[in-house]
Amino acid sequence: MAKQASRLKGYFQIRWIVFFVAIAVAAGQAEVMHILRWGPIWSLPTVYVLMLVLSVIFYDPEHTRPNHIGRTLAKVFMFLMIAINILNMSLLLHGVFSTSVHIGALDLVGAGAALWIVTWLTFAFAFWEIDGGGPEARLARKANYPDFLFPQQQADEKFHAAPCGWHPDFGDYLYVSLTNAIAVSPTDTMPMTLLAKLLMGIESFICYVIFGVLVASAVNIATSVATAAPLR
């Protein structure tokens, strides 16, 4: 019982970390909205914070099983963040290639960089939320099969890469999301289920587009500088 209580305490400490990560995502999305000039910038952060507070409230520390309402709210929040990321990516592309939108190249670079960071954090949250039925199921050892296969989970009997009973922490999902956002492909941790592959594919696609936008904006800046430079 004491061991279970200790694990649950550790879980809720991590959930508060995730809470602040989600606040950072909301702030980043607001900055992207401000640069791309769409909607009142307070709207998304307000919805984000409301959903996040509700998802935390419905997780009772006395429960040893995943709370159905909390899990549902967390998933809705996760897919909302992903949907907003996709929308912002579309608006970023529109800002680069549309002649009717007057957004400076430097602003587009700033929006692209902010959106890349938001994408990294958003998908870290998503990976943490879905893997093996969620963080509660992983802590309670109720997960049947993992959505992500970490190297520590596939070590043979002769080589122990982690202590017995090891399970991934939020920092592990931050790393998985970071490497996928940079390499636009899995690295050391493999997606095992269709949902995990879909999420990693969406993150890779968004980051690939952002890289293209940053390159296009950089070329635009260089061209403008070269054109404005006086001839000698």
C-alpha cells in the first residue's frame, strides 16, 4: 500500500509538471496567433486553461484506477492542442505563399520557431497521455501493451538497461517528441500502435512544413537584403 501511495504521489508531481507545460503551450499558441493575426489571442489560452484545470480536478489522488472523466477530458484537450497546431501550420503556409497577406519575413520566422516549440511540447504531452492506456495505467501496471517501445523495455536477460519495473517518465516523452521533431522520424523509441504511428506522423509532417517555412522565409529575407543593398 505504501509503495502504491508513493507511486501515485510521484504521478501527481509529474502531472503538475505537465500542467505547466500545457500553460507554456497555450502561451506559445497565443504568440503564434498574434503574429499571424487571427482571432482574439486570449481565446485559446482561456479554453486551454479551462480544459486543463478540469482534467486535473477530475484526477483524485485516492483513486488507484484511471478516472474515466479525467481521461476523457485529457484526451479532448490533447486532440484540441493538435488541431490548433495543424490550423496554425496552415495559416503559417498561407502567410508565406499568399500575396494578400502582409506579414514580414522576420515575423514568419518567429511564428515558425514558436510553432515548432509548441509542436514539440504538444506531442510530448500526447505521447505521455496515450502510452499504455495512460500514466495511471502504467503506474498501476495495468497496461497490457505499450504504444511506444523504449530501449529499456526490450533489453534481454543478459543486459539490464533499467531497473526492474522501469516505466517511462514525462521526460522520456519530451525526448521522444524532441527527436521526432528534429529528425522527422522515430529514433531510439518505436511507435507500436496505429495511434502512436499516426501521432508521430502528424508531428513529423508539421515540423517538416515548419522547416520549409523557415527556409523560405530566410531566403526571402536574404533576397530583400540583397535587393535593398546599394550597388558599387
